[in-house]
Amino acid sequence: MLTFRLQTVGRNARKAVLPPHVFESPTGRRVYDNRNTRLTKWLNDGIPPAQVAEWAGNSVAVLLATYARCVEGQLPDLKRRLEAAGDPPERPSAD
């Protein structure tokens, strides 16, 4: 019951202060939803996890445990950067 009341209070507060088009958009969702979106975007943009964790007020371990599966599309860029630096990753042997 308390969770429902808090959700209602939060929704009513957002509705009271946000213009209708913002309230109806993804930006008008719960603050925590916006936080998740922002942290995922920062990680996907290649910002180092240690920096994102600091901004989020989390440890790197908590950040990566929560968001690591959300990071996508970075592998080709990381491989190019490693190869350009002359330090390609070694493949594990099939022994």
C-alpha cells in the first residue's frame, strides 16, 4: 500500500510541475527510470565505468552488476583501438 501511495504522490508531483508534453514523454517517468537511461547511455557512449559509478554514487561492482548487460555496440571500436595500439587481445588456447 505504501509503494502505491508513493508512486501516486510522485506521479501527481511530476504532473503538477511538468508541461503536459513532457509529462507524457519518457522524460516524465519516474526519476529512477531517467537515472537508468542516463547511466546506460553513458556506458554505451564509452564513458569509463569508474567515472559513471562515481557520478551515480555506486561502486563499479554494483554498476557493472546492474548495467553490464545493457552495454552494447562497443566491441568493434574496442578491437580497432587495441589493434591500432599494437596490443590485440590474445585468444584463449583450445588446449
